Amino acid sequence: MQEATLASAESAPRETAPREHASRSPSLKLLQPPLVSFSDVNKTYDGETLVVRDLNLDIRRGEFLTLLGPSGSGKTTTLMMLAGFETPTTGEISLAGTPITRTPPHKRNFGMVFQNYALFPHMTVEENVAYPLSVRGMKRADQRIKVATALDMVQLGALGSRYPSQLSGGQQQRVALARALVFEPQLVLMDEPLGALDKQLREHMQIELKELHRRLGVSFVYVTHDQSEALTMSDRVAVFNDGTVQQVDRVDRLYETPANRFVAGFVGDTTVLDGVVYGSSGSSCVVSLANGARVTGVNVNGARSGDHVRCCIRPERLELTGVLNQANTFEATVADVIYFGDHLRLRCAVPGQPDATVKLPLGSHEVPSRGDAIFIYAAEEHLRVYL
């Protein structure tokens, strides 16, 4: 069944589309019409279970877009609708302005890399990579040239005669990628392709994938639940939860300026402080914490006096200070000091709050010990207040 599905995804005459190279400036990409558009897309199962709701999302030419979210958030269903393996219940998907909602997978000219690679075990590496070309009726002489180029591109040129069982997990992943790229698709879809790899190899492949994307300039759409993977490779990330896109943005903006509580808590480490708004003015507000301390932060969602809110700040933005009467400072007790190799983390107990985490660079002077009372400073511009 898996082989039949893969054949369907990769067997079709190629439809040409303008190529966008990574060397072009981001501003030029923004001026161009999107390659793919989801318009008011909904997907339900059994007529009741709403998996994707009110999805409006553009995929730009030449970008690396990651769909990020927890299990059941709708990200994989979105990818399957784009691939053509699922059909939207309502709404429209367009490719370069042409509706493809009812277009079968084999006519979309998309490369697909599955989580388990879906390699044919009875075929050699070269035969696996050549498969999309053979079903298109390409001459064998031309196939050999394209297969050799694709394998060299993923640094497997010397392993073409081997079978998948003779390869490591990382090598199998590269074969699957070469097969997805060999017929020059206008879009490459990847469903958690690094999930089965160990940490070191996974991180190495993240860098290789990003570099390959930069060189080819093909649009990549990548699904993962791994936030660090998304931040490492992507130009933009669309964060999914409960079937909806919570925020789609550049990775730096996504990390530094989360749009809501969910994004702040799901993307990256976050220290949270719960409290009640004491007063607000313009884009900022003052929050009273349970221990009586008051802090000022960015009023993200328009909180008003009396609202119960959550203040979020990245642990590396917190600083230790020697005075409590400084603005935006609160007291804590060190519960643990944890060595992470490239930094230290202080796990701190704050009265009436969840444990707070503070990240300190190695070599920091006067690192406190467990049980010490400390004062933590949270800069107003980095403290974001959410309803």
C-alpha cells in the first residue's frame, strides 16, 4: 500500500513553474504572488471532528516553511491536504493561482519525504532514486545522469549499488530526499523525516537540509513537533494548535514576540509569572504578582485593570541583580543549579508562582548555590503580558 501511494505521489508529467533562488532578497519574495494558498480551508472527519479550521495560509516561492505543533494540532493533516492524500471538507487550495483542491496527488508535481522514508527494499539506491523518472517514461540514459546528480547532491554518489538495508538511518533519509528532488519538483513536502534519527545525526541533517534548500531555491514545507528543529531550519514557521494557526512568522519574531500564551509556552523555554493587571497605559501594563511585587511589561492582548494575566519572558533575558528596589525586580530562592554544557540554569522558587528558570552563560561571576535568596530583574521590553 505504501509503495502504491508513493507511486501516485511521484508519477506525473512535470508542470513547469518559475524557480526562486535563495540568493534573491527577502523583499523581492514578499512582492511575488504566493506559490500555494490555503483559503478558508476546513477538514472534518465523520462529519463531526474538526481537525483543521478556517485555515488561510500562503506558502512563498523558494521559502522553507515549517508547520509546527503538538500531536493532533492539524499540521500533518494540512500537509496531507497539500499533497493531495486528504481532501478539504470546505475551502480551496491553489497552486500558482490555479485551484488544485480536487487534483490527484500524481498531477501536483510535488516531492514527498515520509517519516519512515518509504524506500523500496528490493531496489538499489540508484533504482529507488530513479523510480520517479521511470514512471514518467524518461530514457534510461537521461535517468542515469539525473540520478547521479541527485545522489552527489546528498553525498551518496558512491553508494548507488547498495540496498536500503545496507544503509544507516541517515543515509536512508538522504536517499528519500534525493528521490523527492530528482524530478525537479516545484514543492518538496516533508513529514517529520528526521524523527527516527539520533540527536547528533538529527542536528547534522538539519544543517544539511537547510544548506540544500539554500542552494536549490525550491519551496520546502516541513512538518515537525520539534521546536528547535523548526527554529534551526525555517525561514518562517506556522504554529498550529487545536486545528488553527496560532501565529505564522519569521523564526526570530516567533521566538522574541509570541502572539499569545500558547506560542510563548510552546516555542522555546519560557519563565511565567501569573498576576493581576494593576494599571495599563498605551502598549504597556503594570502587573501585581502574588507576593506583592509589581512588574511592567508589553501589553500584548490589550489587558485591562483587574484582568488575570500571565507574564512570559525567555530565561536568557532574566538577570540577577543585587537590589530588590530596582524596577521590575522580584525575589526568588534557588532550588537547583543545573549544568547544561554551554550554560547554567537556575531553577528558582518564586512565592505564588510556577518555578522560574534563569539561564546564565558559563563564566558568570558569583553563581548562587541551592537555597540562596536572589533578586531577578526582568526588562520591561522582554516581559510580555498575555490575557
